[in-house]
Amino acid sequence: MNRAADNIPPIEARNLTMAYGSHVVMRDLNFTINAGEIFIIMGGSGCGKSTLMRHLIGLQEPAAGEILLFGNDIKKSTQAEREKLLQRFGVMYQGGALWTEKTLLENVMLPLEEYTELTLREREELARYKLSLVGLGNAWDKYPAELSGGMIKRASIARAIALDPEILFFDEPGAGLDPLTSKLLDDLTLNIRDSLGTTIVIVTHELDSIFAIADRAIFLDAATKTVGAIGNPHELRANPPSEAVGEFLSRAGTLPAADFSPLKKGSACGNAP
């Protein structure tokens, strides 16, 4: 697979304005997401975090400005070019979005069936491998209804990495999870980035996760409807550029460290939350 050129960022937003009709959600957003970093989209409820993610993955078109994926403007791409771009990233949706009538193995095989010419045996082997990477190697034959919330999230990640994407998008991965399970997902996220070199973009307002895994974060300010800050969250908390940023980042709690390394050979956590 052709990886992104070193001098071309995976994602760049230029003067991006997001709107629903006449209602402007955010305006004049300018930022770059670098290869191999964990980039957090943060802010209070209703500020437009998930809307920004939908723009970045091409589900919504900008009201103004442009979004570049690997240097290509999604809006100006042909259908064929757009399809190729979409295959270069994977998405973990907030609710998991797994097909309830299919096993985990069948769910992870779906993108392999759609976008590759692998044989059935090859697809099954690759899907099993992806499930093992997220600690679900022993749960391949289970259905979504048989899983805990954390297992559903990890299964969704396995499907998202099925095609070895260069970018992963996670929409509120900690939503609805207890703090410990959310911490395990944070550890998994770090392992994926460190082991596979994947660029990971995460929408969240969970401060423990933000401080634990983010290389950089963008704060969407609902009051000004634009970027309130961009930078390392620890540095932003120490030197907040505005009262809104300082108040948002000063509410963090703490979680105990967890030993969770699903990408290391021989590990297994099929019974973990």
C-alpha cells in the first residue's frame, strides 16, 4: 500500500466553515493533522465535534473552505478518486455500527469482501488476525448482542483496521463505558498508533483520555464558533489561551495505570471488558 508522502500531511483544513443551512456551526477552521499522531477534537457538548469528523470523512460538504486528504480536496475529487481516498481510512462509530445478524468475524470481513480480491480463506485469516490485535481472537464467532460495551468498541476497531488504513477516526470511543474500560481502550489506541504507525483522529470530551493519549488537540469554542486553541493538552492546560479552554481542561480526574498490550505476541484479553 502506498503510504502518504512525508511532506504531505494526511489531513488539512483550510478556512473551513461548517453549517446546516443558514445555521453556522463553526467557521474559519485552519489546522493540520500530522502523520502518526493522535489528534483529539475536543470541546463542550454541541460545539460541532462530531460534525467536524463527518466533514473530515466526507459525509458532509463544507459550507466554505476545503478539506484535504493526503493533499487531495475531497469535494473536487472524482468519484473514482474519492473511493480510493475513502479506502485509506477507517472509522469507529460511537455505537459500534456492527451488523447484529453477523458474527464478529463476518463483520470484520465486510470491508475485505468489498475492497479486496482475497479468497474466502484469506479474508477469514486476515479478519481473525485483526480481531486478535484488539484482544478478541477468541470471540470471532460471537454476535454483537453477546458482547459487552467495551468489546463492541474493540470489534468496531478491528473492522476499522481491516484494510490497514493510514488514518483511523474514532467517534466518542469512551461514550457509555465505565472509566476502567475506557482506559483499556486508551491503551489499545496507543498500541495501534505505536505498533502500526497509524494517524488517529478522535472526537471526545473525556478529559482522562485526552491527557493520556493526545499528541495534540483542537478545541472548538461554541461561543466564538471557531478554533479556541490547538496544541498539546498538557501545555494548553498549563497556559490556557482563553478562559473557555482553561475551564474545559481543568476538570480532569485520574485513573490507575493498566497493563494492556494486545498487539504484543501471545497476548489475549477476550474476556476483558
